[in-house]
Amino acid sequence: MTEPVIAQRGPYGVEVTAGKDYFWCRCGRSASQPFCDGSHKGTGITPLKYHAEQDDLVFFCGCKHTHTPPLCDGTHNGL
């Protein structure tokens, strides 16, 4: 498995809609951060589905090293 690329050293705040699925980029190569655009092909890393249970502001991990994927847990502070 290839190591993910750090897309940014901080979270992406996104307003999510209840009932909608979002596909978080785990590889860090997507031009549509924090979401997948298919750039992971050939890396062995696949996106992670996030299902929004309610309308909310969610902070998706930008460094791709979170221990609570797909949400930011502050890991970027130690990179």
C-alpha cells in the first residue's frame, strides 16, 4: 500500500446534508479535496464513504493521517 500524500495540514470544514453519502479522499491526490476524484487509481488506497446522519458542519481530515477517519482528530499538529 502506498503512503497517503498530505493534502493540507489542517481539516476541511464542510456543510453536509442529512442522508447524503460523501467519499473522503484517503490518498491525498484528489484535486477535489477533501473528496475523491479517482486520482487514487493505482495507489492501492481507496476512498472512504461517509454517510451524513444530519445536516451539520463536519471537519474532514486534510493530512490523511487521522486515527478517526474520515474526521480530523488533530493528528496534523504532530506532523
